[in-house]
Amino acid sequence: MKVDAKIGEEGQLFGSVTSQQIVDAIKAQLGVDVDRKRIVRGATIKTAGRHAVEINLYREVNAKVIVLVGDEAAAEEPEAAEAEDAAPAEAAPAEAKDAAPAEAAE
């Protein structure tokens, strides 16, 4: 299931994904009616990416669905941002080495 949500920097959502949004996505994508009270959620969904959600269908019968919040690119952005943050940190010492000879020449 894909749920659209406004995603800020570092994959954080503005708010959280509600049971009603999940039910609406199931109806739109699969054409199946599910009561929002049947959605069993352990933790609040507040980040982009894939999240497992359980649906209580009948007494001891549960279904597990994967909810994709945002899109594939948004789900991968936090990992890409971490990689980009690491790259400038590695370049900074090289710049400091270049600056040291100029100070020594003065």
C-alpha cells in the first residue's frame, strides 16, 4: 500500500499517518473496504519508508500489509543524505592540509 504524506528533511513526516489514511489507501488501491478500527498499530508512523501494519480481519485472523509512506525515492533519501554528509567531512581535512603551507610561507 502506498500512502502519500508531506515529508520534511531527513524523512520526517509533518504529523503522522493515521488509520484512516491507511484504510483510504487500501480502498483506493485494492477496492476493499476495511473498518479503520481493525487497523492494529504498535507504533505511530512518523517517518518515510516501509512500515508493517497489521489488520484484524476476524477474531484470531490477522493480515499484515506493508505501507510505503512517500515514494521509493523519499524512502531512500535519508540514507543518501547520510552518505552526502559523510563525504564533505572527509574532504575537510584535505582542505586544512592545503591551508597549512600557505600559513607557513607568510
